Amino acid sequence: MTNAIDLAEKLIAAPSVTPATGLVFDVMETMLKPLGFEVHRFVKGEAPDGPVENLFAIRRGPEGSKHFAFAGHLDVVPPGEGWTSAPFAPERRGDLLYGRGAVDMKGSIASMVAAMADVPADAGTVSFIITGDEEGPAVYGTRALIDFMNERGDVPDLCLVGEPTSVNRLGDMMKIGRRGSVNIWLEVEGTQGHVAYPHLADNPLPKLVAILAELDALMLDEGTDWFQPSNLEITDLEVGNPAHNVIPAKATARISIRFNDIHSGASLSETVGAIAEKHGGVAKPIISGEPFLTPPGEFSEIIADAVKAETGLDPEPSTTGGTSDARFLRAVCPVIEFGLCNATMHKTDEAVAVADLETLARIYTRITKAVLGA
């Protein structure tokens, strides 16, 4: 098997703060071509949300064979200050490999590539759906890759996203779904005036407070068999009034809703919009993603069997946590997320257990062979 640790080090050593382009994709292409993959790279978008580089690689099996896809991202969040070693100079210390992206998610991608060395080319079709923008706006990333695949007719039957889903030990959790996300900006216009002459002004703040109070009192649902309850959180409140004796002309707030599959982004936006309108305000929603669920079945059983064989663990099927690009890929085919331990993702001194990289590669090999029937 190609060494997953060496591959992870090469990827970490290529700085790729979101949105990523260039060197890190050169490294990825160099890894895939010797394994027989046809590599396609393209750049989409302009500032402020681009440019973003994307990579689609495919190794075709016999005609009519199944198509299994790995998906992930090569971009990383900014490293920040306070690292023990340079964030883009991978360093092994003891049992750990340190570097930005070690777990989120260059390590998983390295394990995906390493896994392919032990999957026969005639077993079936395998592809890599890799973006340079998952940590950022994600406007020109996976969605552009989906368009590319649809145009070519290279649509997978099943997809595994290598996000770091494990919690305490590699293999203890996989994500069979994720909640949706919508952020909504609330605005209330008023009329500025002197606080001593309120009849000559129109204070927007009581109206905004009424909107927020009603929203805060909403009970969206009690959860489902697979999802926790949806939650609405007030995340910002702004007036920008430097004067103590002036009634402001405008007040704004922002809410964020993480929601299960009882709702849609549109239905929640409509509910919030009606409450805002009732109190004299307006709501401006941006839907980041809809919820998805891949119900437990053959695909999750394949993953669970592979994990059990290599770790002895039975992974818990879960829908907890934030969003990922699986929210887009759900429209293409059934998708499940499984990857490394997430304890250090986005943190200073992000690190992965070196043994986990090779174990994960073996798990990915087993999953691929089982999906393709090899």
C-alpha cells in the first residue's frame, strides 16, 4: 500500500488556506496519475468568493460497473498564531503528525489515495471529487464539481466524504446525515429623532425586540428518530448609535437556524419573514444547505463492517455537528461521511495519530472493494 503518512505530509506541506489553488493540487495530481486516474482541474469564480480550484479524477472500470466516489477538500482554515512547529511544515512528534489540515482533511484524502493502490483497476469505477473551497463560502467549489460531473455523465452511485467524523477513537462515529443551515438578517427601519421628542421619531428597537422575542420563543420541533431538535439562535444585534440622546433610524439583527428534515430552508425563511413583517421588519435569508439523511442500510453496513474489521468498533450512525459539502452531494447520490478523529480540527497544533492514517487507508480499501463488489 502506498504510504498514507508520506502522502499526508506532502499535502500538509503545500499551504492551502481557503480558497486553495495551485501547489496543493499539483501534489494531488502527482499522487493520482501513477494510480491510473484521469485528472481534470479547473478554476471557477472571481473575488470575493473565488477564484477556486477544483479537481475531478476518475479511474474507469469495466463498462457497466459501479461508480464509487471519494469527496473532500484541500483548503484549510488559517493557522493562526501559537503553533509549536510551523503549521505548513509537517512534523512527526511521537505518535502524532502535526500540521494544518492533518485531520481536516488532508489526512483523510491521503488515506483515500493510499487505499487505491490496493483496489484493482478492473474492480469498478472510482473517482475523487476534491475542492479548494469547503471552509469558505463554498460558492465555486463542490457545486461546480457537481455541474462538471453532470455535464460529463460521470455521476457516482455512492459517495463517501472524508470529513473527520470520529470522536474519541478512529471508527467510533460516521455521519449518515446533517442538519440544514440558514442565516437570516433582520432589519427594522425607523425615523431618527431626539429622545425628548419621541412623537417626532419612530424607534425601531422595540419592534426588533418584539421580533426577536417571538423568534426566541419558537419551538421548531422535538427532533426525529435520527435528528436532534432544530435550534434557532440570535447571533448578532446592531444599532450603531453613538449618541445617548438620539432615537436610532435603523436596527438590525441576525439569526442562525440549524434544522432537521422536518423543515426546509424556504419554509423557515417564510416563517421568520412573516414574524418580522408582523412587527414592521424585513427578513433576508441566505440558505447554506438543506438537511439530508442516508437512512441506515447497505451502504452504512458496508462502512460499519470495514470499520469493525480494522478497529473492532461499531461506528455510531449520527447526524450531529455542523454542515459539510455532503449537503450538495446529497443531490447526486447517497452520501455518508467517515474519517479521522476531530478533536484538533481548526485548532492550534492540529495533529493526527500516524497509525490512524494507515488504518483509515485500509478501511477505505475495504469499503471501496465492497461497494464495487470486488
